[in-house]
Amino acid sequence: MSSPELAATYAALILADVESEITSEKILALTTAAGVELEPIWATLLAKALEGKNVNEMLSTIGVATTAPAPSTATGVAKDAPAAAPANAADADGDGRGDSDSDDGLFSGGLFD
């Protein structure tokens, strides 16, 4: 983020901190007072983006974990149900190649054997 856009962000945070309405005019006034030249379009875009939002509340809830409901399955199968066995019993790894020796035993004696 370049310096003028960062200054505009800081100006918006200052306005939110003093519980003042965040407007493009106020953002421009603060950045001008700080000696930062900001194009008015950026102040307008930032003010529109924050319009009607409680910035202080947004900042205080960053990173707060919320508990979301578990996603439902499209087929209606319970999440505790065991997985279905492969169609081909020889195809235990599910890759469609059967139980060939293509892995040359590289994965035998692994963590889940």
C-alpha cells in the first residue's frame, strides 16, 4: 500500500476513534493537514466503503472465532457413517488400477498399517 492510501486509512481510523462520521472531506482534511497529497477519488472510495459500518466494532472482532454449523451432506449420509468399500475388492487403494505392484512396496509398513 502506498503512502497516500495508507494515510487515508489512518485518517479513517482516526475519525472512527473519535466517533466522527467518516466522510471523504474529513479524510482529505486530515491527510492534507498531515502533508500527504491524496487524490480525492481515494478518499471518496474509502468513505463509501466504510459508510454505515462500525469501524471500531469491526476492529474489535477481527480474529474472533465463531462457531459455524457443520455442513450438511448432499446425499443425506450421516457424517459418522463408515465409508463405502471400493467396488473392486482388489482395488483397495481406490486408484482404479487394481492391486498391482506398481508401488514396489514403498508404502508398506506405513503409519496406518
